[in-house]
Amino acid sequence: MNWLETAWPGIILGVNLLFGWGLWSIRQTIDRKLSDGLKQIFGRLDAHEGRITRVEERVQSGPSDRDIGMIREQLAVLHGDLKAATATMNGITDGQRALHAATNRLNEYLLNQK
């Protein structure tokens, strides 16, 4: 027992050192795994950031509300022009029908003259 009384501080120190070394090893393993996981997460975040940046660039290069408004105005003008052209074509068609009828009457008249 005599040796235990003199050796107990060394034994406690050894146990504490082993316990500390064990905790340090566990912590290093956990840190390594967390570090690898964080690297993967940050890599995925960087990839998403790149994709988001490309989408933002596409959205910014698209037409603005003002551009779309101008296009709508131009389409409305074009629609009016098409209506006018349709009315003109209908008028020409009516005129051609009248001319056709007159030509037929004249032709019948000339054929009946003989």
C-alpha cells in the first residue's frame, strides 16, 4: 500500500492524460468529418450561387415592363391597321362584284343584240 500512496498522483496524471488524449482524438475525428461535410455544403452553395447568378442575368436581359408596354401599343396599332386593310379589301370585293355584275349585264346585252 505504501507504493500506492506515493504513486497515486502519477496514476491519476496518467489516467487524465489517456482520457485527454481520447477526447482529443474523438474531437479531431469529429472535426474532420464536420470539415468534410462543410466543404461539401459550401461547394453545393457555390454551385447554387452560380446557377442563381445565371438566372438573374437572364431575367435582367429580358424585356422590361416598359418594353412589353411598347410592344402592346405597337400591336394595338397593327391591329387597327389590319382592321382598316380588311375594310378596304371588303370594299374592293364589293366593287368587284358590282363590276362583275355590270360586265355580265353588258355581255348579255351584246349577245342579245345579234
